[in-house]
Amino acid sequence: MARDGSLLAYVLTRIVLAVPMLLILLTAVFVILRILPGDPVLALWGGRTPPQSAIDSARQQLGLDQPLIVQYFTYLRNIFTGNFGLSIGELYRGQSVWNQIAIRFPATVEIAIGGMTVACLVGIPLGVLAGSNRDKPVDLAVRLFGTIIWVIPIFWLGLVLQLVFGVWLQWLPANGRWSGADAPCSAPSSCLFRTGMYTVDSLIEGNLTHFVNAVAHLVLPSLTLGLVLSGFFAKTVRANMLRTISADFTEAARARGIPRRAIVYRHAFKNALVPVVTVLGLQFAILFAGAVLTEKTFSIEGIGILLLNSVTSKDMTMIQGVVVFYATIIVVISLVIDVLGAMIDPRIRL
């Protein structure tokens, strides 16, 4: 009972601490967007020079004529009430910022989950293998792989995979999220609800052909993002395995005659898992922002492309909404990581 109580107290403490962290991030977004060069109001006219009266009227409508402190509290009130405003750029002008984020976010989630899955399936076993065979040929090979794959540009690797598997071999689609006219759950009566993630929607719809179609389009982007990240995962797991595999408790287990495989996987890897989970979770949060190049390479209309287009068109309200959304995701994932770490290792919440 005491253990459950301490975990609950730890969770509540982390939730309370997450609030100022979120406020700091929101404040940073507000300040940075207002000190950057360029006038977002002029973006309304697509580079043309409007009359001064029109500029003053637009500033008044956007609230940019108010003192900064008033703008700041209006900004916080709108964010916490879910009012992200309307786009002022050329591409999405007049459209709801929140609606645009909601439409494109599922595509980014699929890429992030796919990339993280590939990174874990490749990086973690390689890290365990290297850490349990220190300075042996397999360890040197994993370290070399991790160094090379980590420095490869994402867009270059994506183009190579597109060329090989999409153009030459024609095994997988080279770009996009879907082939065909009707996406999963596009008919009103086909599904009880729709997530926007084609893999999930096809399962809800119960259509295996649609599921295969969605997965096929997801393979190359996930490989691109996941393989690059797997190098970092392999190095992180290896470093933690080296620390735990030479610890006193593993030496004691070895002295008791416990098989080497059990020592590696049941003792060393389990105790190396806590810092690894923390790193994996933070990298998963960063994947949402890092998917921009992958989305661009594979022509996937995700939230990263939305941010890139908004920066190009100087769409301040859209940039602000997307960055705030990213910041919120990072805070939430950090909170989940802290809770998972406390559940795995009770020492964290002492």
C-alpha cells in the first residue's frame, strides 16, 4: 500500500511540475515569434505593399496593436481554451489552425510510431549484442554501424530507399500515404469512428486490402526514420549494458553459476532498461518534429509539412499553433516517461 501511495504522490508531483514547464515553453514560443525579423501582417498580401490603412486594420483585427503583456495573456487564454486562431498565410488563409493540425497529425503519428518501431527492433537488440560482447568483432561492427547510420542525412537515405525499392524493384510505393480513390473509413457508414491513421482505420473497417495498402506506404518512411535513429539506440543500449553487466549484482549472479544468457537478459538488460526507456521516450517526442524531412521526401501531408509551409509563407498564427502543439506533446510524453520510469525502478520516486 505504501508503495502504491508513493507512486501516486510521485505522479501528482510530476503533473504539478509539468505545468510551469509548459508555461515556459509557451512563453518562449510567444517571445521568439515576436522578435523574429519580418512582419506577419504583410504576409496577408503575399509580398505586395498594401495601403497603410489596410495594415493598421489588419493589426487591429489580429490584436497586434495591443501592448505585449495584453497580447501574451490573450495568447495564453486562447491556447488553454483550444482557440488556436485562423491562418493568415497564403496557403491556408482563413482556415482554422486547429483543424489543419488535427487533419495532418495522424499521418505524423503513423510515421513516428513506425520509425520508433523500426529503431527499437534494430537498435535495442544490436545494443544488447554489442554490450554483452565487448571489444569483440560483433561489438566493433555494431559501433561502426551506429556511427555511420546516425550521421547519414535522412533525406538522402529516403531518396536511396525510394530509388531502390520504389523505382528499381517496384516492391513498395515511393511516396504518399495511399493508392486509390477511397481511403479507409471514407464512407460515412463504413466505420463507427475514424482516427485519420490509415492503418488503424483499415482495421476498424475490417478491410485487409486497405490495411496492406496503408502499411505498404508506411514501410519506406518508417525505415528511413527508424534506421537513422537505430544507430543512436544501439549506442545508448550498449553503454548502459556495459555499466550493468560489470556491476556487483551481475558478478554475484555469475559466481552463483547462473547461465550467461540469463545474466545478460534477466539481470543486466533489465537494470539497464530505465535510462533506455527515458531516452526512447524523449526521442519519440523529438520524432514528431524530426519527421519534417521524412514527410517532405515522401510527399506525406503531415504536421511537419504544415509547419514548413507555414514558415515559408510567414503564417504566424499557424506557426504558433503548430509549435505550441509540439511543445504540449513533448511535455506530455516527458510526464509519461517519468511515470513509467518510476514504475520500473522504485528508487526513482524515493
